[in-house]
Amino acid sequence: MRERPIRRGFVREAGLAIAPLLALLAVLPLLYNNQLLLLNAVVFLVLAQGLNLTYGFSGYLPFGYVGFFGAGAYGFALATLHAAAPPLAAVLAGGLAAGLAGLLLAPLLRLQGAYFGLASLAAAEALRHTIANPDLEALTGGPYGVRLDVPYAPRLTYGLALAILGLTMGVVAFLRHSRFGLRLRAARDNPISAATAGIDVVRGRLTVWLVSATAAGLIGAVFAWSAPTFFPDAVFDISFSIFAIVFTLFGGAGTLLGPVIGVAVLYGTYTAIGVSAPQYFQLVYGLLIMALVMFFPDGLAGIRMPWRRRDD
């Protein structure tokens, strides 16, 4: 009998949140003629939701999350350059590369708090310097970047980015309404008590960590497809991690729509005033973050409204 409420909650969020959001994003290119800006917004949505998985459900905040994004981009590049893989297969190769990087970095999960965050950042920097090594120029392009001879397909890359976003949000919705997600949150809040109760804390954390890494790698591969020329400093830019963290915390970690709200408000603010008047954007951006920390520590999605259900 317990499975019915779980399934009902998942279907409700999929029908009332995920499907309308994807439909809106699918229609936006017809109303707003800036494909690159819209694609970047979806990229940040996926990164925020991917980081939401590992932080919202396991409590790990990876400052080096961009390492998986860059691994996906270079996984796509290597698959097309050296294996002559078609673009769609290369996107899968990018997700696989990021998943393998996540598996390689799994020992970092033994760390906690700031130690984990700094270690993940160091790992991302190590990966960037490895790819940018001039001795690997024949393989990765080294510091000179890569130029891909891939057919330009803006509609296909945008649609693929939406599909990745839908899958990532589906995983978040599943964790919010499944026993596995409940075990993850229990391990996040009190790992010792969770382990005593029979919860496999290590396996749960590793699973969500790998799913989060794969999501970043897949969207990194799509980003590489849309930008046929890129450099290590571009796809391993720490700002990707910073924005994903800020968007997630601003909207509300552990929720489905929190990262979406964060991207809509902050990235929307940047789009509106950040390009033409960056000095005002920095001021508004700082004031928004200060107000959030002072008055809404759980993010905007944590604000209780009278019409909201108690289990939201």
C-alpha cells in the first residue's frame, strides 16, 4: 500500500512540474530568437539539478563539480576526433567519461564538509591541467583546445539538452518520493544512526554521486557539440560550479523546483541587466544573496505557502 502514495507523488510532480517546464522551454525558441542564451540556461538547469542530487540528498557540496562537465565535453571531443563516433554516440561517450571520473573520485566521499569541497576542487583542477598538458596535444589538443568537425545542429542539441534536463529532474522527483531517497536523506542527516538502522550509506552515496556526475557529463557533451571550438579553461571554468551551487542554494536544495527557481531568478537577472550594466548586476546579485541567507536559509522553495501541501 505504501507504493501507491510514492507513485502518486512522483506522477504528480512529473505532470505538474517537469512536463510543463519542458513544454515551456520547448516553445521558448519560437518566441525568443537567441538559441545560445536558451541553451546556456538549460545547461545551468541541468548542472543545478545534478548538483542538487549530490548535495540535496547526500549532503556533499562539490566545488569541483565542473570537472564532470569538462570530462563530458572532452569525452565528446575525443570520441569524435579519434573514434569517428557520430554526435549522438559521442554524447553518450561524454556521459560515460564523466561517470568514470566520478567512479575514480569516489574515495573523496570518505571526506566531509569543507575537506570534501576543497578536495573535489583540487581534483577538477588536476583533471584540467592533465588535459591541458602540452605533451598530450596530439590526444587532447593540450592548452590550444580542440576544433571539432561536427555538423551544426542547434535544434537537435537544444532538444537533447531538454531530454537530459527531463531525465535529471525525473531522478530528483524519484528520490523525493522513493524509499531509496528517504534512506539517502536519513544518511545525510545522521549517517551513524542510518547505518545502525541497516541503511547501506556507502552504496547510496556512491549511486547518487555517479548519477550526478553522469548528468553533468552528458550536458557537457551537448555543450561541446554546440561549441565546436573550445579550450580547457572554458569547460573547466570554476564559475560553472559556483553558479550551479548558488542557483541550487538560492532556490532550495533537495527540492524539485528550487534549482529551477534559482536559475530563473538569478540567470534571468543576469540576462536582463548583467550584460548591459554589469556594475548594477553585481549589486543586485549581492543583495539577493544577502536577503536569501538572512531571511530564507532553506531557499525560495522553502517558503511555506498556505496552499502548499504538507509533503511538498
